Amino acid sequence: MMRIFPKKAVFIPVVVSISILFMTFFPVCTVRGEEQEMRPSQLYARYAVLMDADTGRILFAKSGSEEAPMASTTKIMTCILALENSQLNGEVSVSENAESQPEVKLGMKSGQKFYLKDLLYSLMLESHNDSAVAIAEYVCGDVETFADMMNEKAEELNCTSTYFITPNGLDAKDENGTHHTTAADLANIMRYCIMDSPQRELFLDITRTEKYTFSDLGGNRSYSCTNHNAFLKMMDGALSGKTGFTADAGYCYVGALRDDGRTFIVALLACGWPNNKGYKWSDTKKLMEYGIENYTYREITPDIDRKYITVRNGYTGGFPTGSGAEIPIYIQGDPLKVLAGSGDEVECRLELPDHLNAPVAEDDKIGQAVYTLDGIRIAVYPVCAGESVSERTLKACFDYVSSLYLK
């Protein structure tokens, strides 16, 4: 059901009271739109988000806005920036800094050269830390400048609770803080990688590859990479994903799935520590199934009940009365499909001036209709004049009187 609110309407929030005892012993995850049965105790992850990739709307969150280390899930940002700012056939020279990175690593040696494309597979399939540094140094010259690029991209994506220090996600700290993100920000970065980036298809191709082999440019050594994203074989429609683990971050994961035209993203942080490597797969599957079962597409038809707006000094014929005229208005636009749960409501807010000034032509844009779902803006349509109205002038009045008496 759609509700329409005028621009200046006063909203009275509805407060649902829940007893302190219930909240203490049965805490509930944040589910936008309505309270659902899924509880934090049913997820292993300390921080989790389920996102609709089409709109960026968060469908389910457990501490989704709290900051935490993200380990090698960092590498989705490293990968997409390399794809967007370099050529795949670029020749990457290995530095001593790249060689010195800790496990997990490719085992590259200072002075070796590789194609960027090959190192991207090493980065995303095996999560090699030395490949991440070599890529960062190739793209920007040094790790610090690449980290600046990562943070600039995060800001561009409105990931305001994310801070990058390293391209590989190893635990790090500097004068500005620790290397961290939130589940919501991480999901949003993945959304960009698979939905909006001009290199999204390449990103998907790399992250969905099962096995990949390559050699250094000197032909001195061959390497083989196997994809460690087990989710790709867990559920039909799995698109992409990246695992991560450090001592501070615990097990982390971000992944995407497409089902019947719907695209869901799950981001998990602090999802167990050794020996609980499988927790992330359990949580991911549970959240994906929750999205598939509870959210379907709903069509929004841009329409309003008969509504009028005053046109000051407007004249539509006849003997002029009052200070103007009233004309009908309508919303212009095609229907829109949005992903919604059974308890979600689509709301329409008309943003209109208090009045118009004559003259007004039919179909003139006079305002806009903003559609929101669970407080998230999903569409904006123009509101237009349904009729033309001329300006009331002395000549118009004289012409009308003349038509009555000078026939």
C-alpha cells in the first residue's frame, strides 16, 4: 500500500514498546521495515549485513555500522582500483617490499616481473599478500599513495566508516587509526565492484574463476591458483566473493548472489576464529536464503489521487473571481520495480511550491514526487501541470466583458 504525504506534513512517529527483560534476553537484529524472527544468536558473525545490490538498501543488519578490521576482504578494493586504473598487460616489477610480505603469499622474488592480469588472479583466488603490494606499487608507485586512492574511492562510495592502510588487509595502525570498515560499508564496496564499476565484468570473471595458472615474464617459474571462495559452489546463482582472516579481524567474508533477477550481497566481519573456519559459510547461506525467501519485486506505479494546485493570477475564462485558479497535477513516469518485504511500505512525498504564478502551460514541471522504501529514496518523478492557465490581465477581463455586451 502506498501512502502520500504533502511536503510540509507533520509526522508523528509510532513507538513500539518492548520490555527491558525481553531486550535483555532476546536481542533482535536490525531489520528495516519490520521486526523479523532472526536473532543475533542465530548468526556467528559479530557484524553482518544483507544488502539489496540494486538499490544499496540494507535488508538485514547485525551491528552493521560498527567498525572492525576486515582482513583480506580489503582486496576487492585493491582489485577494482587496479582494473580501473591500469592495463591488464602491464608489466609489474617486484620490489623488496612486496617480496617481504608475510604468508599467505605467492613467493615472488625481488626483480621478477609479472603481467598485472596474472597477479590479479593471485590476489583474488589465493589472497596472496605479496601480490597485493606489487599491484599497489605498480598502480601508484608506493603503498601509501595507493592507500590514499583506496580511501578516496571509499569516500566517493559514501563509505564514511572505512579506513585503508594496506592493500592486502593485514592488521595495521597509523596516526589516523586502524585499518577497518563496517559490514555495511564492505557490502557497499562489493556492490560497486559487481554493479556499478565500468570494470565489473572483469571483476566477476576473475573472482569466479576456479583455477588459473601463469608464469613470470622471464619464464623461470610457473604458478597455479585455486579459488578459495567455497560459496561459489554452495548456492545456485553465486556471483562473487572474497574471504579474509587475521588475528584481529577473525574470519571475514563478502559475497554476492543473483536469484530470479534479484541480487543480494552478504558482508560478515569477526565471524569466528580458529577452529571455526566454516562459520562464515553457514552465516552467508542463512542470510542469502533469508533474502530469497522474504523479498520479492513490487511494482510502483507513479500516480496520485486527484489533486490541485493554486495558480495565482490565473485565468481560465469567465468572470474572474478570487485571487487565481486551480489546476490538476499529475506524476509523470513509468512504473518501477523494487525489492520489498511483506511488511515494507512504499511512501510518496510530493515536493511542491505553495502556489504557482500564471501563466502555466500544460505538462510544465512544477515539482517532484519522491518515492521511498523504508526511508531509502528509490525513485524521483517530475510532477507536472495537468492543464494550461493564462494570466489574468486587464485585457483578458475587458475582452470577456465585451463578449457579453458587445455582441
